[in-house]
Amino acid sequence: MNVKYRPIGPQEKLYKTIVNQIRKMIVSGVLKKGDQLPSERELASQFGVSRTAVREAIKSLSEIGLVDIMVGKGTFVSNNTTDRIVESFNLLLHVEQVKMKDLHSARNVLETPIAKMAARNRTDENIERLKILLIEMESTQEQTKKFINADTEFHIELARASGNTAYTVLIQAIIQILKSERTYAMNFKDQTMSALDHHKEILEFVINQDEHGAEIAMQSHLDDVQHVINSIKDD
């Protein structure tokens, strides 16, 4: 792999400049997922800095989830960048104490266009994955946590099917935070059955590439979930 790292000037904050340069390479695709970075010694030589600066930069890149440090093997561009971004976004939402009702509102805004775009852009692979998740939901109706896990993955796969990676990241973050509340809110068999029916309907519209139908079916599902959560809070 012929990647060139430019020397760092003495007036710059060394490790931050190294971080920015490598980050730009990852974002631009010069460095791809799974690519191995040169050794600490080699990077120090190419950047024209000390190994300490390189070590600090690699540590920083690891902390923000852009690289994985594998002891005895080296440093690699992370294959799980999205997961780390979702973790950071979750932390931010918790720190900012975002209210559950605001998360539900944001989910409503996002998921109807996601369903519409999924119907338009879905691939055969997306459909097969959604079918598998629906089967998992059917087989775990009386195992609430497993049901919710499959339910959550169904919505995330729909976001992937939309073709919009921003939707995927945002929905992953929002749904993961809502997950515990949804588990409680749907802790009854009749409610899981209702949710299953909604998911079947959504999938049918997505398979048939009926954008309007998928959008309406998703809104109906979200309205039902909101009604259930409100009724339990009222109790």
C-alpha cells in the first residue's frame, strides 16, 4: 500500500496534526477499513516527529473509534466505525439528558421517510435479512427481550435498505436508547402480536416497492407504539 504521510512542521501541535491527517485519509478513502497503518517507528520517520507524538495520536484515534490497536499485530483502520459513532452519540444524548418524548418525536420524523426510501432502494440482500428478522420475531413473541432485539434489528436494516447511511447511524442511536423502555412497554403478548402484524405489513410494502404504502404502514406502527407507551405511563 503506497500511502504517503507528509512531515509535520515544528510549530504545529504534533499529535493533533497527525490525528487530523490520518482522519482525513480515512474519510477520503485513501485508508480503507481493515488497512494496517505503518509501525510506530515508520510513522515517526515519515511524519518527522518523535514516536511519543505518534503514540499519542494513535491512542487518540483509537479513543474516537477510527483505528483498532491489536497487540502483537499492529494498528488497523476500524471495521466497526459506525458502532463506535453510535456509542458516542448515545453518550452525548445521555449527557445532554435528552427526554424520551423527544427521542420518540425524532424517531417519528426519521422512520417514515426511511420506510419510503427502503421501498425504493432496497436490495435482495436487505429483503432476505428483513425476512429472517421477521421469522425471529415470530418465534420469540413470548420472549420479550429476544423479540425486541429482532424488532430493533428490523428497523436498523430498514434504515440500511434506505441507502442513507446517516439514517442508519441516527436510528441505531435512538432505538438503542429507547430499547429498555420499549422492552417494558411491550411486555405483553397481545402487544408483540400487534407489532409483528405491523412489521409484516411494512415488509410487504417494501418488497413490492410501494413507497406510499410503506410510509403509511410505518406511521401506523409508530402511532401504535406511542399509544402503548402513553397508556402504560398513565397507569
